[in-house]
Amino acid sequence: MPIITVEVPEELYEKMRRFDVDWSSVVRKAIEDYIEELEKGGAAVPAEELLEELVKWGVSPLDLEPLSPEVEDRMYSELREKEWERVRSTIQAQSSI
């Protein structure tokens, strides 16, 4: 059976140590339930909860608004140019080795 590593905050780990529980089984069951929900096509996290979490991380709800096609085109062009600059500088650095 494959092994995965799960990181938990120290405070949570201390709480977990107080109980004689097979935490691997708990995590395995949570993963199975989550996958089952995803396979049903349901959202594992309600949109409202996801939005709250994003706001906690500093994302403004205005940042999630759709962009106009003109803005998307401009941003795409800028990104394409920056990527080309990155690739060009990488090629130049490799050729000087």
C-alpha cells in the first residue's frame, strides 16, 4: 500500500496525541468520502465557504470578477512577451556555458 505524508499544525498534532485513534484510518476515510463526493460531480466545498477562505487569504471578491475580452487580450499579450523574454534569457545563459 502506498504511503503519503500529511502535515498538520503543531497544535493539532498535540490534540491528536491525546487520543488513541488510528489516524491513518481517519485520513483514509476522509479521502474516500471526498473522492466519492467529487465523483458524484458535487462540489466538495460550498462556493460560499471557498469564497470565505479566499478572503481570509487576502483575495478580494472583486479579483474574482470576469475580465473583459480586451483586458484578457492585453494581459495575454503581456504574459506572452514576458515568457518569451524568460525563454530567450534561458537560451542565452545555456549557450554561454
